[in-house]
Amino acid sequence: MLPTISDVLSLETVRRGNPRVVAGADRLDSRVRWVHVGEIADIAHLLRGGELVLTTGVALPEDPEKLAAYIGELSAVGAAGLVVELGRRFVRELPRAVVKAAEEHGLPLIVLARETPFVQITESVHARIIDIQLEELRASEQLHEVFTELSVEGASPAEVLAQVSRLSGRPVLLENLAHQVLACESAGRDTGVLLAGWESRSRAVAPQERTAYDASSGWLVTTVGARGQDWGRLILLCDAPPGPREMVLAERAATTLALGRLLERHQESLERQAHGTIITGILTHAYADPDEAAARARAVGVPLTGRKLVSVVLRLVEPVDQALDGQAMLGELAEATASVCRDAKLPALVGALDQDRVGVLLPLPPRTQVEPALTALAERLRAMWKPGSTFVLAAGSAVESIRDVRRSFLEAEQVADVAVRQPDGRPYYRLPDLRLRGLLHLLRDDARIQTFAERELGPLLAHDAQRGGDLTRILRIYLDAGRNKAVAAQKAHLSRPAFYDRLRRLERILDTDLDDVESCLSLHVALLALESFRRENR
């Protein structure tokens, strides 16, 4: 920040002249851009504004009106102030006309009672100005390095805002053009208070410039966008008018966010990232208070309080094209889900949970039935989703509190993990729909289940491993066909004699009777358990 007139008056070289403010004492916070020594009366046209003018007054006119005009011209060009050394032209005090004009124009007017070398004043002030400018250049270089590194690393909006908050010590928010908060760094303040009534407050702040400070709200607002396409605003909450460093900080952050958006061609949108961050924050207990999670969700247009909260997990069964980027497909599924929720007038948090799953937190009005809402959501989504690519939609139990959302999501994730292995075309899946397969999935880490599967299938698995055989697949086909040998042979693409021969080999290896219902049931349970282990390892 440039020094103020008060700062200049505190310098030792100035204090030696016994300075005294005779007018404009309320304007001593004016910034001094430069110090200019001038004895001529028509000096105003040589100034650009922000100068502190030093003079002995030897060349100023005698006429009081012309003296008043001299003061008026300095004020008109934006001079920071006027310092007059007494003793040469004005012995003990300034003419009344000069003081009166300075008061009327609000121009700080200072007299020096002692002779003071002006060169010492200019050197002192200019040295301070240059030091400040060098400091600002160093700060600008630091900001350049920080945000260049963030750009190269592809930092998320949350990471960019975290740096802005750390460097400024102030809260910072990123919103879209609909005034919904996409990311927020509270800098230790109460997030609920920070986001309360956000949309209406934000709409009231509409500066004309791309970067501007709104004094009424205390917001430094910077438009975010590139290539003529603006898509949001970065807002830095300031307790006082920001300095050049804060302005540069906001603009560099906005540039980094805009560049990141341009590079996100195959990644999820900022809205999905914002939603995903809130969901993840709830699941990992990142928010100290559930009210903070509710406030963040409300800021993106999703009310969570006073609603039934239904956790939903979506997983792709198989991509349309195996060469297609699975993460891009998941991003498209998330966007399609969000679009369906909007069309159905169901505000929801929708975002990727990881590289395999999309999470949805669906807040339903208290009297809304969960099952019809899930059915409608699933049917709308399947109607608009890509032909040839399927997904499963799994739902957890409806809960009433944000504190219980994590339990509901864990349930939905478990259901999705099981349902994706053998989907049967249901609109959606819940824990009661999974039956034995679901039970085995929940118990997959139990050593007793693993021991059972190994005891039942160990000899067969060893046989296939040693000889490169496929008898385990034949057994699965046989049991999935309900022990119907003719149907099983057709599914295995074998003649009946060849298939029957394989069944006899299976009986010898397993030392069991494949016509015995209980033996087949035991083998089927072991196969389902084995499938759960193997998929979990993958």
C-alpha cells in the first residue's frame, strides 16, 4: 500500500521541520503516489494525481483570489496534499485565503516551521514508495508462482480457494451465475452464518467492473470466465477496502479457476464437484456441525433440513465401448442424473464418490413416498441414458437427520456392490432385494465364510488352475440353470454328451453327487461367496 500523508508526517526528515496541519486534517489518510517540488503557480497541469507538492511559496501570487485558485487547481487534478515551508515568502503563517480554500476543497495543507531540505523529504518518501512497490512485486511474483503451480497440477476449486484464504486470511467463495455457492473456504468463521441468505445477498451486489470492491457488503468481487464465456464469481470477504495485493490475489485465483475449467473437457462439472465435496464431507465427518453441511447444501440450492434424506448410489454395469474412458462415462452418468432430478423438480446433491460410483443425496418432502420417487428417478434416467450401457441404482434407508446420512450411504454402497454383479432389471435395489447374495457380500470378510468356500471348492479350483480347465464355469452354469442339464448344456454351447461328461468329472473331483439338492445348494453358496471375494480383490 502507498504511504499516507500521516505516514509522511511521521518520517524523521519531515518531523525535523516541525510540521503542522492547518487544513484538511480529516484527509490525512490520502495516499501519496509521489513527491513533487514546485515553486510555480501554474503547476497543476504537470501533475497526474496523488502527488504531495512541496513549495516555499516564493513564486505564488499576491492576490488572495489567485492563491485560492491555485489551491483549487491542485485539488482538481487530485493532488494528495500541499506542504509549505515558512520563512521565505510566508513568515509565520499562511494567508487566510489559502487556508480557507484548502478547507473548502478538502486538500490537506501542512506548514513546516523550520527550514527543511526538500531533497531529504523526497528521498525518504520515494525510498518508502519504492520499497512498497518492490514488496508488491515480490508478493505478485509469489502469487504468480503459487497459482501457476496450482494450474499445472490441475487443482480443484476447493484447493484454489484454500490457497486464497490462506494467503489473505479471509473467507472466500466461488459461485455460479445463478448465485449458488460452488466452493467455500470460511477461514475459521461460522459457515452457516457466512452462507445464510446467500442468493439474495449475492444478487444485491452487482459491480460493473470485472474486479471491484463493494463497500456496502465488504465484498471484493471478481468475474470468473475465459474466451468471452463468464460462468461464475469469486468473492473475497474484506473487513476494509482491499489493497493491490488482494486485488491481484483475487484476479490470479479467478484466472486459475477459469483455466481449470477449460482443461476439464472430460471431467465432471464444477457443480458436480461442489455437490461431491459436500457429500464426501458428510461421509467423512469433515463438517464439525451438521448445520454446516446443511448450510453448504442450501447454498447450492438443495435444502436438507425438514426432509426425508435418501442416499442413492449408481454404478455402471458395463460401458457401451470398453475403450471409452470409464471416468468420463461416470461423469456423464452424474450429469444425466442431475438433469433428471431437475426435470422431476427433485433438488438433490449429485456427485462422483470415487472412480466407480455416483452418489445422490435425495431430500424428499416429509409426505412423499420413497418407493415411487425412486422408481420415477430410475425410469427417467434409463429413458435418457445411452443404449447398450446399463447401470444399477441402489438406495439406502430413508433417514431424518444429516447425522444418519453416512449410515444410509454405506448401506446403499453395499447394495450397489452386490447388485452390479448380477442385475436382474429392477428399477432400483434396496437391501431386502439382495437376499442370499447380499448376505454373503456383507459377510465376505468373515474367515468362516472364506474357509467354507475353500473347503467346498478347493479341489476344483486347484484342478482348473493346474490344467487350465473351465470346470468351475461349467458348475456355475449348471447350478444357475437350476440343475436342468439340457438348458445348462445349451448355455455352455456344448453337446449333451460332452456336458454330461464334464458333470461326471466334476463329481469325481468334488467327491459329491450333483443330483443331490443339499450338495448342490452348498456348492452354489460357495460359488456366490467366491465371486464376492474375487470381485472385492479386483
